[in-house]
Amino acid sequence: MHIPDGFVDAQVSLAFGAVAVGGVALCLRGARNELDERTAPMAGLTAAFIFAVQALNFPVAAGTSGHLLGGALAAILVGPWTGALCVTVVLMVQGLFFADGGLSALGLNVTNMALTTALVGWLTFRAVRFVAPRTKAGVVAASFVAALLSVPAAALMFVLEFALGGTADVSIGAVFTAMVGVHVLIGLGEAFITAFTVASVLAVRPDLVYGARDLIPALQIRTAAPRQEAR
Amino acid sequence: MTRTRGFVLAGLLVALLLGGIVSYYASTQPDGLNKVAADQGIPGAAGHASDGSPVAGYATKGVDDRRLSKGIAVTSGVLVCFALGGALTWSVRRRNAGSAESPTDAATGAR
């Protein structure tokens, strides 16, 4: 979903550049409370993993592919502020070194794929966890729904940006319908990848999943119980 | 601490394998946004300011074998993201949060 140069005019690109700078500044402040000596390397790993999986385009419809955006996944693994920073790093590396995503559109892309996905993903994750059982399965289910919604949310942000500063004289309604339609499908792929990844980390190191920290005390009590006496 | 380092290294290995090897088999069709833009007739810019980069377009310049070319490019991107992401978050992390464990870390040489 990387916007190239030339889709959105200079003023709107610049305005969203300011949105992105402000958002990243907020993230840098918020991330301080999520990060310590142990979680900072996890954030590096999250950025590296998202870069790798973004290169794995999967087919979604005739002649169309999609790839993970990763904002919801990052928010669940390392926290929403840090997660948005991880995706921002990925987008900057892609734009600067891989010619993927226009440099004039970097603010648009950070707003859509880092800030929007982490925000919508995290809020959805929290909402689903509020009603889901407090188990690993509940965390995985919440991850699925969070990722599923984060992708159409990012697509809607593009439609908004294009409506404000689109360079081509095309119907916004048609762009809206096409963008939301295909990104609901891509969101399904995002949901499966995110749920699988969160489930995998939960299986080996549940303590390293930021969004599942509340499960840890219960787990520790269970493992601390001496097995032989219990049988 | 050491177990966390083991997890991070194992995860990095998974990312390198996905990016370096599996990515060759990824779909090369345009993604959702590019497909919509093409269908609706939204013209983008012809070139990119970073086209001169040695890994522009996820292909390594000077490497003819397509599998190797993409593998090297994506692998290098994975490592750069790990380094930049880790360095950025390390620099804003909470200091003296785990003052009880810090001396132990320094003594054992673990992170």
C-alpha cells in the first residue's frame, strides 16, 4: 500500500508530513514507558520481521496482491507507541534504499501504514480483549480482528488523502469502493499472518507479548506449582 | 536475559530466511493500491529519487541471478531495519527501570 510520488499533490503530502512528524514525536514520548533493556531488542526484531514479511506479497484477487502492513502486529508485540515507530523505521528504509513508496509521500505512508494501523489495531485489540476470555486464545482472536480492521482503516486514510489532494480527476466514490473492497481481502491475509505470529510467540515466550502481559501472573503461578505433588 | 537474546536471534534468523529465500516466491502482481490506481487511471511519477540505490526495487545492482539479487537485497533490508529499529528504541528506552537487574547484567555480560 506504499503511495508513490505523484498520486497526491504537494500541499496535502506536506500536511500529512506534518501529521507524521507530530505522530512520531508522540510515539517517541509514549514508547519510553514501553521500552527497557529487554524490550528494545524485541522492537528491533519486530521491525526486521515486518520488513521481511512485507516482501512476501500474497495473491488476493485476479491480478492483485497484498502484503502485511504490520502495524497491528507490532502494537500487540511491543506496544502501540513502539509498534508505530517500528513500522516507521521499515517505511523509511523502504523509501530511502529500496525506492518503495515515494519520498514526497513518506508522510502519507507513515500516517496510513504506521500510525493508523497501530492506533486502529491497538484500540480494536483492547476492545476485543475486553470481551474475550483472558486466555492465550483470547489474545490470538483479538489479534486477528485487530489486524483485519487495521488494513481497511489504512485504505480509508488513503481515500481521504486522495479526496483532499488527488492529482487525477477520477471519481472518489469509485476509488473508495475499489480500495475498501480489495483491502478487506488483504486484511484477511493480514489477520491470518498476525494471529499466527502472535500465537507462535505466545507459545514460546508469552512474557514477550506486550498485549498479553496481564496473562503472565496466572501463568507463573501455574508453572510454579510442583508437578509431582499435584499428581 | 540470555533467553531473551536467544529468542531475538532465533526470530532474526526466521526473518532472514523469510526475506532472503521465501520472498523469491512471493506474488509479483501489483498490490491493492497500485492495482486500484492503474484501474482508475491515477498516474504516478515515472521514477523514484532512490532509483540509484544499490538495492532499489528489491534487486541488488550487479547481481544477475534474480534469486540471489532479491535475496541479498531483502536480507540487507532486514538487517538494516533490525539495527535502526533496535538503535532507535534502545536510545529512548526507560533508564534505571530495572536497577536491581542491571548490575547482574553487567557482571554476566548479558544484555
